[in-house]
Amino acid sequence: MPDANRDSSAITSYFDGLSDLLSQLSGSQENAMREASELMANTIQRGSVVHLFGSGHSMLPVLELFPRYGSFVGLNPLTDPRLFWFNVLGTFGVSEMLFLQNTEGYADVFLEGQELKAGDAMIVFSHSGNNAVVVDAARYAQRHDIAVIAVSSGNAQQAQPRHSSGQKLSDIATVVIDTGAPRGEALLQMDGVPEPVGAVTTLLAMAAGLGLVCGTTEILQSRGHELVYSTRAESNEGSSYQNVYQAHRAAVRREGTHSTDAVALTRD
């Protein structure tokens, strides 16, 4: 863990440390990310769907992957607003989210209402890989013949399992990608400050997820499989994006092959 010292500002130390962690992620996890990309490409090519799941801060990588620009149809965010917070206190506050995140059985109730099919895949984002909702989500996927890709921190997974099954996310996943994030989530140790500051967990998880988007695109392009891309439109936004959403709906509901004419490429 980097220290801020008099020779460099805390800002510089943070970015240097983050850069080191990103390089470590790219290097040490290349094989795992290639394996995950291959799994995702195979899933999408046969007309199945890659679902995305996370809670708390780990929902942010889910939102970043699709329908974010630079991505494609075939990825399906599974987002439950009750597993995020919109206030620190009160309704939709942190305490409510933490309660549900650590309640066994809640993920099954949520996932039963989603468009999940045998042969799909699911990326589960979780720094610790140890809370009830992500373990339950992975176990649900496993029971329904859905392959699980875990994006988590090996440092955090050193903790004892908290789930009644005795399992953690990494025990269930077909492929595990280790973000390398510090167990305590923050990066920078500063003199006179009792705990590290400057979180890196979400940034690393997002980088891993976006790397998988790129790796999957490369594989499918090499196979001649056409994708529907979500690309920034600077004019006719409504119609351009609606085409992508319609293709997404068809893919998730398995309404036949979605047309690659639905690419949002309209620009000024």
C-alpha cells in the first residue's frame, strides 16, 4: 500500500498506486480474463445472454457495462434499486441496503423475476465475495445451469465465509478474476491518518468488466458474429438509442435473432 510523503502529493501517490494496481490486474489476470471472454463470447454467439449482478458499490460496474456506450447487446444488467442506496439515512438509505445485502434468500426472490435461462452466464461483481446476496445469486445461477464469472478481490476473500453454506463467491464461480484491491478498499496510507483513504475497488472492478467487454468483442468479431453496438449518438438520440433498446429486449426475451441494423451510430 503506497504512502504519501513529502516528495509527492497525496494526489500523485493515489494515481501512481492506482496505475500500479491496474497494471497488475492486466498482467496477472490476463488468462482469467481471456477465459471469461471466451465463455461470454460462446454464450452470446449461441443466442444466450450474459447477465450482470452486484450490490452496493458493486452495482456501479453493472451500470457501466450496458447500455453504456462502447458496449453491445447481449449483456443484461440485473439491477435492484433496493440493493443500492440513494440516501445515507432514511428511505433507500445505506442501512436498508446493508440489511438486504446480508439477508439470505433475498437474491432468489429477486432473480426469480428476471429473464434467466439455462445456458446463460452471469458476471457477479463483489469486492468481498462474502455477503449473502452475491453468494445466493451465484448459487442460484449454478442451480439453473448458468455459468458464473466472479470479479472480486482475492485479498478480501481471505476473510472467513459468512454464508450459512460455508461458501464464498470464489467457491462457486467457473472463472474468478482477482481485482487485487486492498482488503480495506482504500489505497493510500497517510501520516497522522488512522486508516487508508482513497478507495479503488469500484475502479478496478469497472476496469475488469470493461476489459471483458473488449475481449468478448474481439473474439466475436474474429468469428464473424455481428453485434448490436451501443454507441454515442449526438443527433436523433431518441430513435438511435431506441433501436438498441429494442434489440436488447429481443435478446433478453429470446425473440429470435436481433438485427444488427439497430446500431446507434448517428452523429453530427
